[in-house]
Amino acid sequence: MPKIAKPPRVVPVVDPLIQKFRDFISFKTRIDSLTKEQNSLKEELNQYVIENGVEDDRGHINFELPEEVEGFRRLQRQRKVSLGLDIDAAILILTKKGLADRCIKSIPTVAEDEVMAALYEGKLTEEDIDTMFPKRVTWAFIPKKD
């Protein structure tokens, strides 16, 4: 019986751009899933440290692990303190102490609604507005399904 030649196997050519995009979507999906899982674990570990850790002299809560994990020996819920200014309290105290003129500075603020009103009244031009409100362009890379 004579041999029948098989047709050569045709390997579809994948556009390199399409393959890069497939890889991108695959990585994004996996990263999003891993991030969600990591955040869940972080919440659980944080709660465990709150319930079982020991507060140090700086207010951090530490939990010593029963064994080293990839070089890590303890978990810490780190305390961070930031100062904010209570404007109303500051004005009240500074005024009572006679320090308002010295310690309170007025900063000019542009009333944007009044600027637009002046434009509509013809007292400002579109060029004036474009100069006062320069456009800033930002870009976002967003895969779209539509």
C-alpha cells in the first residue's frame, strides 16, 4: 500500500501584540486575585496581633512568631501618630491670647465662581481663563471590552 503524504501541520501565527495583551490580562487577573487574598490574610494576621501581641514602649504591638518564616521573626502593628491643626481651636486660642495678628495669616483665594461670572460679563476673555486654568493631561491605560 502506498504511503499517503499527510498535509503539513499548520501552526497559527499569533500576532505578538495580541500575545502581549493576553499575557497582560492574565497577569492582571492573577495579581488582582492574589492581592485580594493577601489583603484578607493581612486583616486576619492584624487581628491576631491585636489580640495576642505585646505593646512596646513606643506603642507598637508586637507578636513573636513561634518560628522564623523566610527571615521574618515577628509581626508588628506599628503605631503612627500625626499632628493635625484644628483651625477653629487655634483661632480661638490665638485670639484670646492676643496673638491673632502675629500668628494668623490671610492667604488670597481665587473665587472660581466669580471668575466665571466675570467671563460671562465680558470682563475676562477665554484667553484669560485658559491662562488662569491651564489644562493638564493625564493618561490611563484601560483594557476595554466594548
